[in-house]
Amino acid sequence: MALGIYIEYTPRDGCRETLLGRLRDEAESCMRDDDGCLRMEVAVPQKAEDHRIFLIELWRDRAALDAHGAKPGHSHAWQEPLVESKRVSVCDVVASPEAP
């Protein structure tokens, strides 16, 4: 069963653009290099005053996600100085239709 990881970041003051750039780089790297990464999206709210950043991940299965986490050097420690708060939800994906 596919897994969805939904992460909501609230960046620290003055760190939004740095965090956004790093998450974009991470997303591109995962899509290119990680077998089983089906989708990796970085999204921001349309309201300018809402500074949150969302990372939406879709993984083929738990084994693919575990392999991603076990990669040498894999760590989220770089996020700590940039992030005020972070909420993570790991979900079983029950439907993921292709966008038109």
C-alpha cells in the first residue's frame, strides 16, 4: 500500500526562503535518486501572510520509505535551526487519481 507523508513547517523568522530552497532541493533529489518515491511536492499557501511550507510525499510502500531513511547521511538535523514547528502525518493512501 502506498504511503503519504504530509509535513507542515512553520519556519523561524527570516528563515522561510532558506527552508523553501532546501526543501525544493531535497524534493528534486528524492524524485531523481530514491526508488519508490512516486511524488514529492513542496507547496506554499496563496495568502502572503501565511508563511507555512508543506511537503507532500508519496511512497510506493513502507520498504521504499525505510530505504530512503536508511540512506547514508540521511538526516533532518539541518532543518532544526530553520524551523519553529513541524507537524508530520504518515498516512495510508486510499486513492491517488492522476490529475487531468
